[in-house]
Amino acid sequence: TERDDFDGIRELPSSSSASSGSDNDDFEPVDGADNGPSLQDHLRRQLLGMRLSAEDAAAVMVLIESLDEDGYLADPLEEIAERLAAGMGIAEDDAEQREELMDQLRIALKWLQSLEPTGVGASGLGDCLCLQLKELPKTPAREVAMAVCRNHLELLARRDMKKLVAATGADEDTLREAQALI
């Protein structure tokens, strides 16, 4: 049918199709998030406002395209660099050129992580939370919160305060402040 000819395009029900039976089980309403720009579109617009060299902007664009739907890098930076090197025809034994590419992607990652929303381009939840915590004033509670996010999220999820106190060396009051920041 015409409906099956176009992958990803859904027909909206019309009055004629509604009266032709109850095939509405195949209809999936459009999510409200589809009405606005995607995260990648939002980041691309921010990138246009930055004064970056063409190479830096291209590297940031590669990383934007490598984000998953939650804004995390879908793959480690090293894997992205390997795919990019292969696509650019950089020989596997050209260590210097591959290291330059990796350095350029590291710089691009810093640029990407400077964009809004804070936490975009993180490698996972702990990294995302640390990027957000870095935006806060430096306090002992923030430092404990960052240590928890880097190494002890599973203890926080279980609310195991005794093990968190032992793991971080913080007192319970500071740990509670850190928990509130997270």
C-alpha cells in the first residue's frame, strides 16, 4: 500500500479513512517532542554562533552526529576517531596523524560540552552529572558530589549512606549536602 512505501512517514487519519474501518491500531500519534527542534538541531544552531575554525567546527559536528537521543556520546571518543580516520583514509600505521585527529576530537568535545544543555556530550550519567556540578560554586559538598558521581552512583542509588561515608571520607552532613546537589 502507499502507507508501506515510505518508511518513517505516517499518514494522519482523515475522515474518509476513519469511516473505512477500525485500522486505527496502526496509527501512532506524533510525540510532542517532534514538534520542536531536535537536540542535534539545537546544538548545530549554537555551533553556528561560535567562532571556530572550519576544522574545529567539523570535529564538533562529527561529535554532535555521534550523540544518542539522551545527548550522551553513543561511542567512546577513541572509536569515533577510528571510524573518522578510516573514512578520511588515514593509514593505520600513521600514528602521528591519528593522534592529531584524537587531539582535535578531544578539543571538539570540550567545545561540545560548553554548549547548552549542560551535560551534553557526556559519556554517561555520572559524567553528565559532573559536568552539571562543575557549573556550581566550588564547595566541599560539590567536591563530594562529584566524587560520588564519578565512582559511587550505585551506592547513592541504594541510599547506602554508611558505605558512601566510608568511600568518600565525608561526614554525613556534607554527604547529605552533596546528595541534595546531585
